[in-house]
Amino acid sequence: MSDAMGELGGIGGGMGNMPMLPGMGGIDASTKSSLNSIVDVNRIVGSLSANEIEVRMNSSGTLNVDVLMEILEGAAIIAAIEIILGLLIFVVGICVAKGKRWARPVSIISSIISIPFIIAFVNTDNQILLLLAAFNGAIIYYMLKPTARDYFNQSLTKKLK
């Protein structure tokens, strides 16, 4: 057991180096490209880029525990933001189904705002985002149709009668 802790760089005491799995010396080009795509999205929390991660690795392929903690902190912040946004979208979706008047403009505006962000992150590796942009376009299209306008105005008509 003490040998294993020694190999982990003395995690119990100071923050040492953590060995990579066998055969995982450096970061290959495709992994670096994927990491850069993910990290670019998460730049708002100051995440490291794949190049910075590779620079902090030593020649034996070990990754410093401090670097791992920085990556995890950034991922946790982004995950918390995405959970909050997901809950807000869920609430708006329920209100759209119920015909709440405020939910229609919120849906239209959020779709209009999200399309440029989606297109900004489209590259050869994640073309699936184009489907998401098309889905947002469909939301805008259907929310602007007269039948949708009538559906959301029905609650107002009922209140006036």
C-alpha cells in the first residue's frame, strides 16, 4: 500500500504527480483537437487549453494533480451553469405547453440568441450542432405562425370574457 502511495507522488502529503495509464505517454493530435474544442467552450471559467495541459505534463507522461484539479474545477462550474440553464429551459417548456403568454417571446428570443452561438462552434468534428441550429430555427418558425399566436392569446381571450 505504501508503495502505491509513493508511486502516486505522495498524495497524502503534497500534491505530487499522478501516473498516466500505461501506453498514454503524451496527448495525440485527435485527443488534443477534442480537448481544445471542449476547453474553448469552457474558456469563460479560465480552463486550460490542451496545449497548456501537454506543456504541464512531464516527459514520462505524468499529469500534475494540481492541473487535474484546475480542469475539474472548470468542468464543475460549467456543469453547474448548464444545470441551471437546463432547469430554466424545462420551466419555459412546461409554460409553453400550458400556453403562458410570456413563454412564447422567451422561446423566440432564446432561439434567436442561441443560433449564432451554435454556428460559432460548428467544425468538422461536431456537425451535429447544425441540427440543433435547425431545431432552433423550427422553434422560431412555429412560434411566429398565426396558430401559435392564437394559442398563446387564448388565455388572454378567456380572461377578457
